[in-house]
Amino acid sequence: MKKKNKFEEAILDKWQIFTPDTYVEKMLDIAGYRGEDILYKSILENSCGNGNILKKVVERFVGEAIKVGIKKDTISTLLATNIVGFEIDHEVRKECLKNLNCITDNNSIPRVDWQIYEADYLLFDLQKRFDFIIGNPPYITYQELTNTQRENLKKNFISCRKGKFDYCYPFIEKSLRDLNGKTGKLVYLIPSSIFKNVFGKSLRKLLIKDLTEVYDYGNIKVFENALVSTSIINVNRSIKTNVLKYFKISSDEEKEIIKEDLGDKWSFFDKEQLMDEETRKLGEYFKISNSVATLLNEVFVLTKFEDFDSKYIRTSEGSLIEKKILKKAASPRSKAYDKKEMIIFPYYYKDKQLLSYTEQEFMEKFPKTYEYLLVNKDKLLMRKSDKKAQWFEYGRSQALQYMHQPKLLLSSVITRKVNIYELDKETIPYSGFYIIPKGTLSLEFAKEVIESPEFLKYLSNKGINASGHSLRFSVTDFLNYKISTET
């Protein structure tokens, strides 16, 4: 065997920081790796070391298989088929195989032809996608990589193209590539620096779409010989959500964070940090955004209509629209003049998630509305809509993700005073800005701040003259306003 040079020995020393059993069990629980279903699901551990994670995987797998009465030779075949691992060090791989064989031998299972490759995972072209990927990628810094390694990683991984990336970045990126695109679950124990490192921006962009949970261990020492702040991330492609669940383990705190509010660097607003500062920005406590963009209000917003019967309303042009597809609509102008307006809402909410109808479903459930929209189809198709938007939906639906809750509405133009309106969760604002809380501060608090003389004075300095005494301002102006949360 080729003798390792000092650099390789140093790297392997850091590579072989094995995951403590407590955290292995936690990761498998987070991934939902339990029950009879796991017997027919594939799982990958791409830096398996001596098998700390794979041992627990095999123990769970064998336990479930025996419980449901699967024959021992079939268990052997399933283990060989569904469990895949990588370990670059020859001796450590041998130790891993020994540990796995010990489990199967103790359960009288015929010798398994394990798929534990002695290879560099980053250079290996896997021909399958995995249902589960569980792991603890190597904690190796940019400074510890050779120039050749750096250049190769830059060529092959988006997360490594800029700046001083850590070696775990490409491991995470490749794992996302190798994960089942529809139902895959990835649970990784990672350095928390990933969340804020300026060079981790590209990796964060790759993660954010399917990231559902972060378990932050902060200063809790996870590894005996590694002084690194650690977190567990959960990527779950079977769930589509714009909300990230954040758990701060040291203080047993839990919160939900809207993903798009995280920004380039992910700050989870540590409670101690908040208390250290006298004032914070309004945008840290409230989400302030533009209202929904149908991109054709003349079709979706109904300003003149009458009751036809218990099932329909009739527009001024004589079209019938199902009442079940309608929601109350609001704009600063309509609220100022107390006008009753409705909006066609071609979506539905379920378990706080915004869902879409297929065109066939929409046509069958709301035939009269479909007929009305069909008359306007040419106009609807001319909008510069999002690529995923169907022709009968709003041009942009992103704002709708957060709408199904009480909110405040105000205009982007003020004249002498800020007029603010309270909307219930069923009302859809189609013009102006809307405000929702992110955490503990209430909408009443936001309303009090925005209606204050101090806030009006602030806007007077920030706003752009629109006409006469009117000023136009932006979402950013609101977000940056400094507030004191002390009562």
C-alpha cells in the first residue's frame, strides 16, 4: 500500500472525526428512518468512517426485518442492495465492515456483500438516487486543501466557485444531487459556520428550497476533539414549505422563520443578542411586502357585482362566478372609500400551505369561473407571469404563501398621515403593502408604531415626492425603521 505523506495523514486525522451515538440516533429520528418502510428504501452514508452511523442504520434495518418475519437470506440481499457507504481510508473501511458484519452475524444473517466503497465520494458517479442520505461530512478547511484539490473542486461544484470554501461544501452539494428528487430526505451534521460564512452563499442558495429544519447546538460540544459549533440540518423533498423550523438546543427554544427573510447570511436572531441591543429594525419583527400581483386586476378583481343566488354572484357584464372561488379583496383605495370588492382566488390553503388546482380540477369545481377566465385567456397569456404560473392563476403567487393570517394594509403613498387598515386572514390585498408578524410582537404594536408622529417624520425624510403633499416610499424604508421593544 502506498505510504501516506504528512498532508494526507493530517487530512485523514480530521476526516475521521466519528459521530457520537446520541447524535446518530437523533439524525435517524429526524429523517424518519424507522418502521417497515425502510426495508425498501435506499440509504447513503458518503463518509462512513468506522461505521458509527451505518451500525445504527443496520441495527434498525435488521430489527424491522426480523419483526415482520422476512427470511434471513432475503435480509442479507436487502442490506446489500439498499445500504451504500463510502470510506477513503483502507484500514478504516475494514473496521467498518467488521462492525457491520458483527451485527449481521449476531442475528444469524448470511454474510452480506456490502456496498461500502473504498473511494472518494466526490469523484464517484453514482447511478441511482437515494431515499435517505445521512452523514457527517469531513470538517476540512480551505487552508488544508492542496491547490490541485481546490482547482478540481472549483471546476466541478457550484458551491466552490468563489472564495475560500470548506471541504464539506461539495459533499453537501453532491449529496443534494444524489438525493431522490421528489421524496428524498437528507440529514447532515454540519459546522454552523455554513449559515453565515460569506463564501457559503452559493451553498445556502442550493440548500434553502428543500431545507425544513435546523437544530443548532451552539456551544454544546458535540465532538470530543473538534472545537466547532455544530448544527443538524434536515432537507426533506417530500415537503414544500416556505417556512424553516429552527431549534436552539442549548436554551430549548423553537421558532419558525420565513425562508426569504433569512437573507444572504442566515441569522436566527439569538434571544441573548436581541436583549443586548436597545433598538432593532422593524423588519426584524415584521414581514413587510408588496401585495399579490395578479398582473391583470381587471379580470381577477371584481368591483361591480351582485348576488345571483346562494351559489353565484353576477358581474356587471353578466358573467356568473362561483362564490366558493371568491375572497374579499382590499386595496388602500377601496378601504379608504369603504368599497366592497371581491377577488377570484384560484388556489386553496391546506395545513397552512398554499396549493394549486390542476386545470382539470379547476374546470370541474368552478365551471362558471373557468368559463369567465377562458374569455380572457388571451389577455392572461400576455402577462409576464412566473414560469410555473398556470394561465388561470395570478402572474405571481409568492406573496400568497404568507397571506392566510391577519395582516395590516397601507399605501405606498402617504399624504399628511399614514392610513393603516386591519385585514382578516381571508382578505387578499391586491395593492399597497401588507404587514404580518414574524414572532412575538403583535400587529397592534406595529399599528401603534406606524401611526406614531415619529414614524411619519421618519417617512417625511425618506420618502420621494409624488405630487403636492404626497410622498412615495419603499418596503425598505419600513424595514429599516428603528424601534424599541421595551414596554
